[in-house]
Amino acid sequence: MTPFVSDISSTGVHSPTPSGITQLESYRSLFFPTVLVGDHKLGGISSTISSYESLLLRGYIVDSVVLFHDEFYRNWEYLTPYFAERNVPVTSFDPPPLQTANDDENFILTEKYYTAIVPKSESGPIFDVLHHLDDCHASRMRDLESMPRRTLDSIWWPFVQHGLVENENDVTVIDSAYSDFFSVYDPLHGTSHQQSCLGRQFDGSASWWTQAIGHSHPSLSLAAARAAGRYGHVIFPQATHLPALRLAERLLRDGPGKGWASRAYFSDDGSTGMEIALKMALRAFSVRKGNTLDSVTKKTLGVLGLKGSYHGDTIGAMDACEDGVFTCEWHSAKGYWFDPPTVSIRKGRVVITVPPAIAAETLPAMSTINAESLSWVYDIPCRLNTPLADVYRGYIQRTLESLQKHCGHKLAALVVEPLVMGAGGMIFVDPLFQRAMIDVVRGPRSPKHTPPDWSGLPVIFDEVFVGLYRLGLQSSAPLLGVNPDISVYAKILTGGLVPLAVTLASDAIYKSFLSKDKKDALLHGHSYSAHPVGCEVANATLDIVEKLASSGLWMDAQRKWTHCNTKHTVWSFWDPDFVNALSRMEGVAEVMTLGTVLAFKVKDETGGRCTCLYRFFIFISEFSYLKDMDQCQLRPSSHP
Amino acid sequence: MTPFVSDISSTGVHSPTPSGITQLESYRSLFFPTVLVGDHKLGGISSTISSYESLLLRGYIVDSVVLFHDEFYRNWEYLTPYFAERNVPVTSFDPPPLQTANDDENFILTEKYYTAIVPKSESGPIFDVLHHLDDCHASRMRDLESMPRRTLDSIWWPFVQHGLVENENDVTVIDSAYSDFFSVYDPLHGTSHQQSCLGRQFDGSASWWTQAIGHSHPSLSLAAARAAGRYGHVIFPQATHLPALRLAERLLRDGPGKGWASRAYFSDDGSTGMEIALKMALRAFSVRKGNTLDSVTKKTLGVLGLKGSYHGDTIGAMDACEDGVFTCEWHSAKGYWFDPPTVSIRKGRVVITVPPAIAAETLPAMSTINAESLSWVYDIPCRLNTPLADVYRGYIQRTLESLQKHCGHKLAALVVEPLVMGAGGMIFVDPLFQRAMIDVVRGPRSPKHTPPDWSGLPVIFDEVFVGLYRLGLQSSAPLLGVNPDISVYAKILTGGLVPLAVTLASDAIYKSFLSKDKKDALLHGHSYSAHPVGCEVANATLDIVEKLASSGLWMDAQRKWTHCNTKHTVWSFWDPDFVNALSRMEGVAEVMTLGTVLAFKVKDETGGRCTCLYRFFIFISEFSYLKDMDQCQLRPSSHP
């Protein structure tokens, strides 16, 4: 163990390093256990405690505080019980002798001093500290070694079949995380006494797509601390506080709600955000239908969507998706889901794959269509007048007419994950098809990009996965050329620190709930609605991300993907040459990328024949990651 | 404006005050805007930044940093851009003259120095700072004044009929919060220039019952910061980290899961925690029934509960409750809910009110039963053999037999909020009735307090409101004398800082999902499942609450409620004499209290006759609150 010694008596934990950032930030990725050298002088109580707090804010584990035994200020007297409450022992040592004019005398005094504090007997306060550090280390090792078994004995993981995960080796023990990487316990890595048992693991799923500016970003820790210190949490209905108000205003004015949304409704996660969105849409539809809907119909209103959709795991969010892998006792799918055309890159060529039912309507019939570039695929204005657009619209129109006669559920909303269906298997939907769905559902009024009112069916964009720059775009609405009536954001919203979701709604939707009767209100809330910590962290995240989005780092990446013949362009953090080369590899069936997402399907060769395809997804979890992407490309994801 | 000057060049922000706590903690309740006096000496960069971070951790707003212009260390050179990035201007002043041996000379030099830095022209750096402070103040005032209108224009509140809240005066502007109080903007309070426009408001609903140790508790801010700095958030399935593991282990071993639960399943709020609980119970039931349940029956399995139940606002949690005020388009109540007997204190007497259907079965028929004391009502072992217990069991048994023939839903789980139904209107249920429900549902095997397997129906305790000492009890299970098979906790779990929920389950329930097939797993998760910040804050909360629970403060309160003739006792933070006196007041219909909760119904006299009852609930949001309860009793709740 090499403890990191934070010496605040001279320059301190936050003293600048040659790179310009302070010591604490500079050493953070190494995550050493720490000995804090306290200050014995006037003001030393305060600077020792503040230094301790700055260390904690960066996640450092402070094992021990040491300082000189100054008989005048007696700082150790206050600090010992103060730190004992925090389980950190304080040890004070005699100060070194005062310097004299005589060099020989200085030498003798210093020698005597060191002999006294480090005696041959190997006993005394300095050895107590060393033994304590050994104990701390041993205790940490015991924790690391025992965590897999203890976890298997007490935790019930989400989405995990515990019957398939019974081995301790199957448990990833995360000791800390920084930037794009976990620091994980790896017993094989530490077989020799000298070697560290902690290894670096690339967070290939961006921790379920939540990370945006890297793990343990100090600005987010400080934002969380600031709001915790000012408010804790405060009740929200009929109340307001700056973090929530500022977040709402920026999301509506300069964020994904720009130009269409008038209201922000806060909740805790994508699933609750979608439940709120669905309640908004279904009520807006019911109100418009007046008294024509009976109570049974209201309970079974349906949604229109795409096969492969996923909107979360609470029953309401599940009911907006097909029965499939994600199902359970109370799940009752309510609606109709189209099989979508998809986009991918195969052997360097961008292709649109059209499902058989739609392909049968194209003339000549075809199931894959070659596209000139990715940017062309996403250039909706250019594609709106193509024959394929007519085929899409015709197919959707006829299907809806047939559904009106035969579907058990009266359709009341259109619900889409724009551009990519994440949990469904990173399905990149042909954006023209989603645009066609919206146009058909909205009817002749749809071309207006800023509808003053919803028409046909209310349109929900579930942008929990795709929104806030996961795909390089703040929102997919400008690219699709149409605004939703309701949209939902979570995950990246808080930069990957704490849960928070927001549902944005147009004024027309909001007004469906307005009356003088409390019963008509949207009676949905969670205890921690708009919690200040989440809102403050979200504001800090958006500050950073918005700065990055106009930075040279991003523009360099965008430039590589720009085609001179298209105005509307999509881009990826992944180099186009790399993506092209990957798509041409023998075992790779297809590749797709947008923004931080790289998805590819690998052929599974059995008996010489390709029997099935495995999907892999890799994310960049830090938006400023391009700077050292070269060294990390294609490290395996920690979670498939 | 009176800025708080944090002078770190002498003793610092964390220097101890006479009370023993440090300056920062001591002044926090006053929440002054702050000028940080930085350190110009060696190590001053670090101590200035650390002091700033300690200030932020307590929520202080740092408007300005000032320090001496030391030409040797030049700390201002580094600190100016550092703080500019954080929107805090740094101003440096010439240092005072060095002291000489000549007093007259000292006087002249000092006079000259002060004249130079505070010139008659009223210009120069110190005036720049003052103007900046004025600007900050003006900007804060503009925010406070504009927040009501801006909030009404952008926020969609949970549970609020915006059609009834159109006036700016209806918006509570929360500027900060500390301990049991909000600091709220009150324009009437600040009509004169001298008066502050911020008033103190008692958080009478404990911010939707989330608060446990007071707002902005520094231990929780530090816990949040510590986990944010060490992990940020990290993906949870098949992974583990210490904050989550430690929390799971303590909840299972020493917490509400003690003696019966084997697994902890993390989610984001009470509603998602209950969805998980319901999915667990319904699956366990389905698995036990083997192939006898068809897919339609599985979608419509029912729960048994009590009228007035509330389990959250996601559709699954709603479907476990009756149709009522909380309803919406997709809500389809699945189950049967008994009208419960209730407990209250009227005119100083404890009474049990039995609903007509049950009262008709008592001999002689009666609708209110006098009880000797609150403790007797909650002494279940003593009451199990009373005639009333027989009446309850008989009534429940016959109702269930009738339901088996006539109910549209096959009952698959018993779901109760033990002791109190909070959102339903603070209904204190006769605990004997809940015990009888469990006993009847479980059948002859039920008396075992630690069932090795569930029998009859799986039993869910929704302890989101009542659990973790809200009622003075860690869990209601020991009081009811039976353990659940599944239970849910949230709200107090994180001491009222960030959202986090946990669902505990017995091993028998867990094993219903075990197989070698992923499809059989509980496929429910949220991106921030078991987020380290929430888990670390929860651990810090439980540390503090557990210490308080055995403190003299609590024991004093408990002693007041102890009756010598009962072993099992319930108690309240509210003084029994006060509760007794309140119950005897003219306008008060009834009162009830347990732990931190005080609920009373006030008669609404119209034309001399009592026409309806209004309910009021007051909570103590800080568990250590008894110390100064006298000055705050019965301040109005900020949210009815």
C-alpha cells in the first residue's frame, strides 16, 4: 500500500500542479488511501477540517490524520474527538527542533528528533499510525474479497437471473470509478504480493447509458453538495426553489422543449417520466373525446408504437409496449406496434432494411435499400418527397384504417423512441418511417413544426435514451422536422449521478388538466419530486455539456462526418474510417453509430453457417472522451 | 444585506465556536450571503479553495473572494481564473503596512493605508467588491420576486390543480431550508427596507414525510459528496459496491428485514418499490399455482387490502388500490378492499371505531369501543383472544369465502400499509384487524412469526410511510407479531435528501424467480438502481437515527407514554398531556398520534351543526426535535 500523503501544512491538498489543476484532481484517478497531514498552527483546525472535506468530495478515503503536537494552539485537542466521530484517528507528534545558527547543532538536534519519533523499539505514535494503516488496508482487502459472496447472499439484482449467476467470479466488485473507467477488484490480477488487486475496466455501457461527463466529476459532486447544504430536499407542490425553476426554464427555452413545450413535470426516472407522459396523452385524448368514451374504454385506450419499444418497467410504461421478454403478471399490452425499417452499415455501405410487409408494397419489391451516406438517411426534408416516403405513408395509413375496425384498443397516443430503440436491441429505426407515422397520425395539419395544438393523436417522444446529446443531438425533434406534444428525459439529465426525470408538455396538453376541480389535476407525484440535489446536478451537467457541444473537440468529430451535399448532418464520436473498417470485418454482420453509440452485430458461426447474430453496444460515457479514445477503442463492455 | 465574512486568514471557516461546533455549522441557520477572505500566504491557494468547498457543503452562497495582494506567493493569480470559472470574482488588496517599533509611525502608516484602500472618491477595488455585493443582492431579490410568476409559467406541479393556483401569493418560494424549517420569501414581511423579506416556515409535512434528521444535515451532504466523489453512479446488475452492499446487509440483519428477509432489491421511490413488491408477490403466487392460471387470469390477479390504501402513482401501484380520488385513464383497480376499524382519541378517551358491516356482527352491536389506553390497543398478544378478534376473523373469513365465488379477480396477495394509511387521510387502522387479515389469509400456519415459506397469499407490508421510525418503530412487524413476505421502504431511508427505495423479500419469494432461464428473472430495473449517493446517504441516515433511537431524548418521550400494565408499548414525540388537551378542545373531533405523527380532525361548524370534518396532519421532521418542540407546537403545515 502506498498511501497518498496530503500535506496541508505547507502547500495543501488543493495546491496547483504543473498541469494547472490542483493536487486533489490530479491524483484522483490513482485513488490512493490517504493520510492527511493536519495543521498545528493558528487556523489549523479549520484548514485541516476543510482539507478533509475537499478530500471527501473527490472520494478519497482518509485513513489517518497526523499533525504536530503544538502546546500553544493545541489543535489536536479539538481535532481528535472531531475526527473520532468520523472514525478517523488523529495522531500528534512532537514538532521538530527549532533551527539554530549552528549547523552542527542542527544536525545533532535533528538526528535526536528522528531517533525519538522513530525509535528502534518500533513503538510509539508513528508506529501506531503505521499499524493502523495496515489494519485499514487489511480491512479493505477483507471487504474486497468477501464482497462477491456477501452480494450473492443479500442482493437481488435487477434484470439478473440469479440461477445463472452463482459464482463469485461473476460479480464485478467496483471499488471506485473515475472518468470512463471502473476500478474493479480482480483477484487474479493480484496474485503476487507486490501487484495491485485492482484493475481498470472500461464502462462500456456508460453505466446503463447514464454517464455523460465521466464518473465522479468534481463539478457534479460540488453541485450535489451545494444543494444538499442549502435545501436538503423540500416539498414541491405549490412551492418552488431555484434549482428546479432554472432547470425547467432552460429545458423549455434553450433545451429540448424549445419552440413547443410550455411545462416541465419532474419525477424520478425514465419509467415514472413515461407514466406521466402517458397519463398526459391519454387524458388529453379523453378530454377531447368528451363524453363519448365510457370508463371501460378509458381503461383500455391503446398506443401506437414500434416493435422493440421499451419505456421502462413500471406497469404503465410496460403496457405501452408489446408483450415480449419484458413481461410479468399484470402487464397487459395496450396498442399496436409496427415492425420498423432500420438503418445499418454493412461492408462500408449504408443500407435501409425494410420489413417484408412494407417491402411488398415497394415497386420493385425490395427489402434493402442502399443509401448514399448516413447523413442522407437522416436528411428528412430531402427524403420526404421520395417514393419510399409515399410507400411508408400509404402503408401506415392503410394499417391504421384496418386497426380502427379490428383493434381491441382505441388508439389514443403515438409513442416513439426517436431514431434508436435502446433496450430493444439498439435498433436504429429509419427516421423517415417515424416521421411518416407522425405525419399520418396528425393528418393534414402535421407539416406545421410548431403545432399550436395537437391533432390526430398526441405524440410522445421517449428521449430518455436518445436525448441530451447521447446521439450528438440535444433532441431528435429538429432532425425529424416535427415537435412532439410530450417528451421525456432522464439518464444523462443528471450527468450520471442521481435519479431525476422530467416530462415536458405543450400548452395544449397542459390545458387538458386545467379546471376549477382538483379531481381533474394530474394526481401523480413522488416524495422527492424535483429534489434540489438532482436539479442542481442537472444544471451543472447541462452547463458542462453545452460548453462541450460547441467545443473544438466536438467540431473535429462532426467535421469528419460532414458531407458537403447535405445540410442536415448526423455524426458520431467514433471515427468514420474505424466504423467503415469494422463493418468490413469478416465476422461482423453490420455496424451502426450515432453520437456516442457504437452498435454492431457479430455473426455466430456454427458448423460453417451463420446461425444467429449477437449484438454488442459500446458507449462513450464521457463526452470529452475523444481526447484519448485511441487507447481505449473496443474494450469490452462490462454489461452486454 | 449583512454579508457573513468568512475569515480564513486567521482562524478559518471551521474554527470552533464556544458551543463546540464549528463556525460554519453555527451560523448555518442564518444563511447569510458570504464573502470569503482568502489566504495570501504559502498554502493559501489550497486553504482558500478548501474553505470555499466547506462553505458550499453547508449551502452558503459565496459572492466574493478577497485576499491580500502578496507579490511573493501571488495566490490571487491562480485564484482569480479558478473562481471566475465558478462565477465568483476575486479581489486582491494591498496588505497593511508592516508593524514598526514606533507607535506614532504605526498610526500614520495605518491611517495612510486605510485612506488609500477606502479613498474619498469611493472608487477602487474595495468599492468594486461592495458594488458587486449590491448587485448580487439585487439579483437575488429579482429572483425571489420573479420566482412565483416564473414558476406559474413553467412548472407543472404534482397533485396540483393549476386552475386553482393562479395567484403568485399561492406559491411558496423556498430560499433555503435548515433543520425543521424552510426559509421562505415573504414580500409582506419585508415591506420596510430594514426588514428581511425571508421568513421562517415550519415544514409541517416533513416535506411529504421524507425528513428524519432535519433539512440540510451536514452529515448527509458529506455522505452524498463522498459517494459522488468515489463512484458517481455505477451500473448495478451483476456488480456490487460497498454503499449498496452495506445498506442491504444492515436492512436485512439489523433493520426491518431482521428475522425474515433474505434479499434487498433497490429502486427509486415508493411507487417503483411497490411495483417490484407486487411483481414479486404475483409471480410467487403464479408459480405456486403452476399451470393452472391462464394468461388472462395472470393479467387480472387481484390483491386484498383496505379502503383508503395508497401505494404510489405508477399504474401498477395504483392498480393495487381502489378507484377513488387517485385515478386516471389506465388505472384498473384489481382486488378487494375492506373498510377498516380505526383508532382515535376523543375527549381524552381512546376509542376503536368499527364500520357498520363489522359492527353488525358484534354482540351487542356497537360501532365504537372504548380502550383503556393506546398501548393496550397496540398490545396485539393481549388482544388476540378477545371477542373482537373472533369477530374480525369471522368477518374476514366469510368475506373471503364470498369473494372466492363472486370476485372478478383471483386474489393473489395481501397488501397493507401497517398501522397508518398515510395518503388515504392518516387513517390509523385498528392493528388487531390487520393482524386478523394476515392470520386468516395465511391460514393455520400463520402463528409462526418467522414463516419458512409463505402460506395462503404472500403478504406485502408497504412501510414507505410508516417504516424506519416515522411511528417511533423501525418496522411495524414486531408490534403486529407477524412478519411480511415482502416489504418496501423509501422516504426516510435517505433521511430526506435523494430518492431511493428498497424492497425486501423472504427467501421463499426470491426462489420463485430462480431458474436457469433469464426469462424467469425479475426483469425490472432503473438506470440508477442502487446509486451509490443514495445508498451512502441512507447508511449515514441510519447511523444517526439508530443512535437517536437509543438516546435519552427518545427514552424521555417513550417514558411519558409507558403504561405499567403493558409490555408492548407505543409512544409519540408529542406530549400525552398536550394530545389529551387537544382532543378535548371544542372544535376538535378527534386526535391521533404515534411517533412523529400528530393528526386531528376539526369540526366544520356551519349553521350551528357539524357538517364535515377537516383533517390536519403535523409531523416532526427532525427526530431530535424534542429539544425545542415547545416553541413550535402547532405551527401551520406548509402543505395540508
